[in-house]
Amino acid sequence: MSEDGAVYKPGYVLVEGDTIREVGEWRQEERFERLRDSCDFVYDAEGKAIIPGLINAHTHLFQTYMRGVSDHFPLAQWLREIIWPLSLAMEPEDFYLAALVGCIENLKSGATYLMDHHYIHTSLENTAGVLRAFVDSGIRGHLARGGSDLAGEPKLRESAERMFAATDELLERWEGAASGRVRIALGPLNLYGCSRSFLEDAARYSADRGLINHIHVAETRGQIDNTMERFGLRNLELLSEVGLLSEKTQVVHGIWLDDGELETIRERRASVVHCPVSNMYLASGVARLPEMRRLGINVALGTDGPGSNNCQDNLEVLKFTACLHKVHTLDSTLLPPMDVLSMATLGGAKAMGRERDLGSLEPGKKADIVVVDLLKPHISPVHRVSSALVYNANGNDVELVMVGGQVVVEKGVCTFVDERDILLKAQSRVDTLRAKLASRYPVFAAAH
């Protein structure tokens, strides 16, 4: 994913510490033999693709507890009858377990970096649990501290002052933790759940601290109607007027944007985070991705939370991205594989302000590296590796993952944590929570 789009076959990547030192074509020469012999760790990737770590630019990790509860609700009902009840029933240790399951899933499907939009603050320890999961799993994690003063669920509302005080504490305690793997952003939840003053205060707060703003925008037509009725402004227009639109802004979803709003995003150099699986799952609509790319808008890709996906398979997102827009526009020439891979790597890195040290395999960049096995009957024979990655591979084909030079997945298994133990504990807790909620919310009692 370098600027010249080089592909080396056969190739090699040399890592020293947490940094890539060399990338190039492997040759049977004495220098290369000496280079290999000098290394502490050597991995033979014959028949495999070596790619930059994918960047999952939007998810909600706590929702691993909610995948598959129901697959037929629109967004508003889904929130009201599934997300809010279960999240309010979860205890602090649940948020750690749920996030740890999600981190494992992301790593094993090729994501070395994720942005988690966390907005359930029933306990001060909920957020700490998510951040502990970042540290313990070995992933590179960015947490957008969410908040809303007009949330549809009153128990999730909070004042701007409380949100900012909590974010200050997170910045002091967690920013740069785990050798720089942990970062903090600001995440006002959305535009229909926040007052204008809340959003204006958030804009000032994040600007003063130089934080990324991560916010749901224009996900459904109803959200546009909401801000038009309240302010006479469309979603993106409101975001711009309150001062929350800049090169540090991540516009999540951005489905129902008009031409003027797209032009404003381009002018302000904000990024859009496209979540195609979630948008289809909830029938929210189709983002204007081809137009965004023609305008030069930076687009990153996200899985969204497991409650609306239902998984976080980052390789799967590549295929959905390409296929959704081909069929929507009836144009099969759109989004060639390298363009899709670029959004998942360099696009994500740029959205995070990390294009200088992440997103491609180049000397001087962080050693966030993924190896995908192509010697599989659903992939091989391979004509073009980029096509195989986008249209054939899935998370089960990821064999090795490095984050900052550390091997966090080897032979398809996480090396930092005991996957089986974590999954069994999470299942036990979900069974307990379902039993607790079943009498009040029939969807949790359904077994079919």
C-alpha cells in the first residue's frame, strides 16, 4: 500500500523492534541469507500474502454480547429493545470481557488498530474495562469517549461537564499506555441525541486538547428530519455550524448527505467512516462512496458494532464494500480491489492522523503486519493477490499478526490471552443476562 503501489513476489519485510526497516524483493543472494540468519524470529510466508494491518475505524466492542439477539429490527427499535436493555444490565467486568472478545475477533480478522465508540457509562469502571482489553489483547486501540445529553434512554444521558471531566481522567491515565498502543478521542454520540450547546462545548473541548472527534452522522433519513425540525439544518450542516467539522473529524456512516454536505467535508478535510455491513443489516441506506472518492474525500472502513453486523470480520468488510456499490450503481467497474484495500489501510491511518507511521509496509513505519494464507481451496489458484484478498479471503485465513513488532496472533491463535477461557466466561455471562431480561423483553427469551 505504498505510494507507488509496489507488489513484491517473492518479497520480504525486515522488522527491528517496533519498526519496519526494510521491504523489498527477496533474492537468493548471500546478503539476504545473512539477513535472515541474523534475526531472532523468522516466518516463512510461502503461499501467503503479507499486508499492512487493517484499521477498523468504527465499532462498539461491548456489543459482542448482543450479536444475533434479533436480526430484523430497524435502528430505533433495535436500540430500544436490544442495545439499551442489555447494556444497562451489564456489569463492569462484562465490559472488559465483551471488549476482549471483540479485540480477539478484530486481531484474528486482520485488524491491528480499532476505534471503539464507547458510550455506556453506568459505572466509572466500564471504560477502564475496555481499555484493559486493549492492553491485554495486544491490539492498537483508540477509544472515543462517547456521551449524550438527550439520549433516548434517560439512564445514558450525561452533562457535557461530566463527559469532559471523565475524558480528562482518561487522557491522564490512559493516553499513550501500552507503549503508545492506547489512544483517547472524543465521541459525542450523534446529532439527534445531543443538544446544540452540548455539541458546541464538545467542539471547544476537543479543539483545546487536539482530539479526534468521532460521531455518528446522517445514518438514517429520520436523523436528517430530526435536525431539520430542531434547527432547520441537515446533520452535516449542524456539525459544521457548531464547530465539530475539521480534519480531525470522523463522520461515521454519512449515508444521507447531499452534494453541498459532501463538498463541505472535502473543504474541511474530514474523513468518512463507511460501514457497509451495518448499513445493509439495519437497512439504513447506501453511502455515496463513489462520489466521495471522486471528490477526494478520505474514506476509512469499519465493521460497526457486532450488534449490527453481526461479526467484526475486517476482511469480509472488503468484499461487502465493493459489492454493495457495484450493485447499487449497476456499475461493475467501481472500486477495484487495490482501492478497497487502500481504504482499509491508508484511509484508516489518515483518519486516525497516523498516515506517517501506519497504513503501509514501508521503512520507518510501525510493524503492524498481517499474513493471510492464500493456499486455501476457496482462494487458490490466485491470479491477483489483491482480488484474492478482497473477494476470497475471510478472517479465518489470517495466520500471523504483528502489532508494533510483537506477534499477537500466530498460526491463527492469539498469543496474549487464552481465547477459550475468555469465550466460555463471556457465554456464561450472556446466558445469565438473557435470563434476567427475558421476562421483560421477549426477544431475549426467543430460542429460534
